[in-house]
Amino acid sequence: MDATPSPIKRKRVAALLLAAGRGRRFSAGATEEQAAISKQFHLLAGQPVIRHAALALLPHVDYLQPVGSDPLLPQALAGLDVLSPVPGGAERHDSVRAGLEALAALPTPPDIVLVHDGARPYVPAALITRVLEALKHHEGVIPALPVSDTLKKVKDGIITDTVPRDGLWRAQTPQGFSFPLLYALHTRHRTALTDDAGLLEAAGHPVAIVMGAEDNIKLTVTEDLMRLERAMQSQENQPTPPLLPRVGLGYDVHAFAEGRKLILCGIEIPHEKGLAGHSDADVGIHTLCDAIYGALNEGDIGRHFPPTDEKWRDMDSARFLIHAGELIRSKGGILVNADLTIICERPKIGPHAQAMCARLAELLKVHPSRISVKATTSERLGFTGREEGIAATAAVSVMVPDSGV
């Protein structure tokens, strides 16, 4: 008899958007008018700097927690799906701790937290995806760039030493962490550090690095506003590749098995039997993943999550669909719609179809109107007719940039 899979929930992701700092270096080189406003609220391409940062993070997170007490903060984020701002502290680590405490007080605290500077407005989606992907294997991850310039130590205007640059990296944000770990460390330690990765390092927890982005500039001095304007203008002026439609088809079958829960499209369905498989055997999600991977020319689900790998045993298939959705977004694409058909005599799918659509849409980060789940029988013919298992088919349409190939 197969073991009953333990329920594994989808990891919830939150982001802290730090907006409590005044920016001393920015104010020092600013005009009197510029210095009167914190740097993260200056207009960039017609919008506050911090609003650009929020818009970059929102597609990737379940909660976005702004931290700061400036009266301009609610105005800068007006109309966006963010939590109510909480006041920050005198130092950066105080603000992070305040944000973590607010997230911990939520009815469902997150599993993962990204910590991002509100003064970094230009964050490529692929960078955020790299951080989140790496967090599947590490407790802490930061984006960074290798140091390419020669470094000099200077005293009184005279070079005293040349610093070897081998192994030196420039840290960026958003930095990502296990929420329980970062919250526990901030609760126990009040040490002032320049970033949260340093807190993990000091406590003996390894922190991984993923490649950052040159345009992920932190607004530090007034000249950075011009650099950011040029970066955004350059992006806007680049010819946008046309989006082309791609269609993918999926088909999957799982046999019934005793002693297992029946999970279909991410929903547990009351039934006397479940489905046999290496993971939780969610035939609906597996079919949908195959359709998405096919549309993207990315093989099938077995290529990304091999059934020979023990780490996927009894795995919640929601994780597979989240990956498929992230793959669409990482290619600059969008899911137009998905149409799923479940083939079985029993259980009846109709009473659960709406909940299934909502769950699949949640995992794919799209509106439920883009997801269709329906069912049919095989008129008592074949293995589904004999109630030996369940089959499913899926068709998806995605729009992805034309590669020109």
C-alpha cells in the first residue's frame, strides 16, 4: 500500500519595501528643493522612485509590506495591492525588524521574505525570479555583481594599497531569506549591519549568490537619477519584440490506488481512493504543466521534475505548476488561457470545478477567468469507464516574445 502523502502547502512569498531612510549622501549633493524630499519619493519617468520598485516586486509576491512613516509613502503607493505601511526605525536593521514583526502578525505569515530598498526602482523580473528559484535550495540568497574595477585603499588622498578583487562581489537587493530564520535572527540580535545577509553570515548560515543586474541601481547621489532615467529611456526605446501565440497540449493518466488522498487541480476531493504516482499524482496539474512546457518548447514535466528523483516523492504538485508559471514570466510571456478536461466516471467534478479554477489561477498568478476546468466520462468504456483511473487533457495558449529564430 502506498504511503499517504503529507500535505505540502505552496510557499507564500512576502517582500519588505524599505522607505524609512532619508538618504544623507543624496541630500548632500541635492538642491534645496530636492533635499526637502526623501530620495525614494523623487519622480522618475513620471512616477515616484519607490512606486517603480513596488511595481517590480508585486507580480512575484503574495504580500508587499512597505516600511516607513513618511506621509508621502501612502500617496506614492496609492492604488497598489500593498499592506498598510508600518513605521521604520532609526537604522536599516530597525526598519527590517519592524517589517518582519508586521508580517509575523498576519493570519498566515509568509515562508519566504524578500528585503528590498525602496531606492532601487529598476529591478528586472528575471533577477527576482533567480532569487526565488535559488531559495528553493538555500536559506539566504542575494543578487550581486562581481567587482570588475581595480580597488585602491587611500589615506589623505594617497594610495596606500591595492586590494585584490578576486572573489569580491557588489551586493544588491532584493535579498531573499527563509522568513522564520530571518525573523528569529532579527528578534535575537540587534546588531547594526549594512544588509540582512550579514546577519545570516554572522550566525553561521550560508548565503548563496545569484547574478545581479547592472541597471539595478540604488539611488544614492543626485547623478543616479540621470543614470536611472537613461536606463529606463533606453529600455523604452528598444524595439519591443512582437508577442507570438504558442499553443500547448497535455495529456496524463494516473491509476487509482488505495490509501491515498485524491488531489485534483490542487484540491482534495472526497473519494474512496486516490491516485498512484511518485508525487501526489495530481493528474490535472500534471496535464496542465505538460501543456505549458509544450507551448514553451521546454519538454515535459518529467524533464523538470524527474520521477526517479526521491526529493519529488509525495510532493505537492502545486510546486510544479508554480514553476511552469514562473517559466512563462521569465521568458517575458503571458498565459492567455488554459482549458482542462478531466475524464472519469467518478468522482463528479462539477461541484469542485470553480474551486479548482481558483486554485490553478492562484498558482499561475492569473485571473480565474483565464482558467477553465470541465469534465466528461468515457461512457463506461476503457480504463476510465471501468473506474481504474483518471485521465486528463489540457490546452493552453501563451503569448511569448518572438525570438527571431
